Amino acid sequence: MTARPARPAARTLPDLLDEMAARQPAHELIVDSGGARRLTYAETRAQVRELAGGLLRAGVKHGDTVAMLMNNRPEWLLVGFAVTMLGATLVPISTWSRPRELEYVLNHCEASLLITIPLFGGQDYLGALAELGGPGGARLPHLRRVVVVGEEVAGLSTLDALWAPGRDVSAGELDAVRRAVSPDDVAYILYTSGTTSMPKGVQLCHGGLVENTWSIGERQRLTPADRMWMGISLFWSFGCANGLLAVMTHGGTIVLQEQMDVAAALALIERERCSVYYGTPNIAQALIEHPDRPSRDLSSLRTGAAIGAPAAMQMVMDLGAREICNVYGLTECYGNCSVTDAHDPAEIRRTT
């Protein structure tokens, strides 16, 4: 039986990364969709510190708001931890955003910096920014700078250009900035779906994120041996404010899927021996009903979190996650705020 991990002493996201990297430096933290990019906890920490230094030299400081428009890729985690290490607030924006929605969120949170990929899923983000008049224009008065991930674009900075200046920032200077981050500082602003009104920006603090996700991971009985399939979007509270940190507080591994594709998901879960399922019932149904399912070995699946009625929860169990936890939550409560225990009887987990 795998030993239970020790509760982290950290109460901020940068301290959590430091603590877990010291505890298990060589353990994998991040795996990308193709499996080519694999970062240990120590490697992640080193890259985050360099990027944080680059952002610091670019003028990002404690209390600033940095927006991010990115799919599930390693840079999402590197940027997220670098921003919060400086005491700035990260605003992950939905990758489904149209120009009007992008304009609303950037203005509402008063983001001074946007870090974005050029396009994804048929959405042209740079085209949307141009349509809105670009940084500092009449429609985006608070936005001062746009940093692009993955390619060079005329007139815009690139994420790659931030690494070199970051290497020149001393460890002492960076540690002083990190130590100034408080558990009560706002780490994330997550925007709700806006079902009945305009989306609301929900402020989530460092201390609450660490405390809640540790408790969620305990309910799921997570250990460092667990590997989470991250097929849901990280910008959603179920992703960045729950799944990501629940695994990280327990020393596990995040396996990222950049774009939802059912056949690719089945192959990824099999290849990486993912043990943790995080998703909605419709995702489980799509996986079960796909013609590749019978030929894929998903026996590694064990636990995780899902939302749904008894029949929906049974589908997730049938997929292989026999210890799946039924959850209730909302963004305002740090995502999941009520979670069944992985060792509760199946009937309780189906019906609670």
C-alpha cells in the first residue's frame, strides 16, 4: 500500500512549488500531449524562476493583473506559477472567447499584460486583438503589452524573449519578491460562464487554493504515484483551481491534453498510465462509446472527480475509475467544495 503524502506546509502557490520540488525534485510534474516534453518538479521550478525573473524585468510587480489565453500546454503552468510568484494575479481566459468577450474580460480585470497563443480551435486571438484596436487603444485602455507564445509576430513580444533577462535576476532578489506573497493575496481571477448575466470575476486567494485542493486530493486518496489526465481546460476552475493543484499538493503528475480529441485521449491515458480522471459525464460517455475503447487498456484509472446523477457516475466507474468521487462546487467556492471519499461505498458516491 502506498504511503500517504505529508501535508504541505506551504500556503502560497510559489511556496508550494518550492516545497514539492525540494521534497521530490526528480519526480515528473508535467507531461505534454505528445510525451516529448517532460518536466520534473525541479525542472519546472527552475524554468518558473527564470520566467518570473523575465516578467519582473518586463515590469510585472506585486498586485498587477496578468491575463493568459492558452490551451493545455506546459507553458500554461510555467506562466501561471511565474506570475503568482511575483505576487501578481493570473486571469486565465476561456479559449472559446470571441472579440467581445475578450474585450469585456480584459477591461473588467484591468489586465496590463496578456500572454497568448496566436490561435486555437478556430479562434484567431491576434486577429481579435487587432479588431479591438490593440493594447492601449480606446477599447483596451488598460492593456499595455501582449506577449505571444510559440512564434514571432511583428510588433509584439514573445515569451521566449523573457527567458534571457530572467537568468540575470539574482536568486536573492527573486526570493525577496516571492516571500512578499501572502496567503491572502489574490492568485487567480476566474470568470464564470455568464449564463444569466455578464461573467463575474471571482477572486481566489493563495491560501484558499492550497487548503482546498489538499483536502480534495485527500478525499480522492491521491499519492505521488498518481498521474492525472488533464483533458478538461485549465482555464476552468475544475482545471487550474482543482485538478492541477489537488495532484500537485500530493506530489503527483499532470498529463496534459492540448485539445480534446476522444481517440487521442484514450491513447494518452493508456500510454501515460493515467490513474486520475477529471471530467464531466459527457466526456466519459464519449470515451466509452468511441470505437477505439475496446482496444485500449485503461486499467490504470482509479480515482478522480466527476459531476453528475447516479447513471452518469456509473459511466465513469464503467470507464475504469472505480474510486471516482462525486463532487459539488462553484467557482466562488474554489471550485469543488463538497467531495465524496474515494473509499466510500460505490452507492454513496453515485448518489451523493
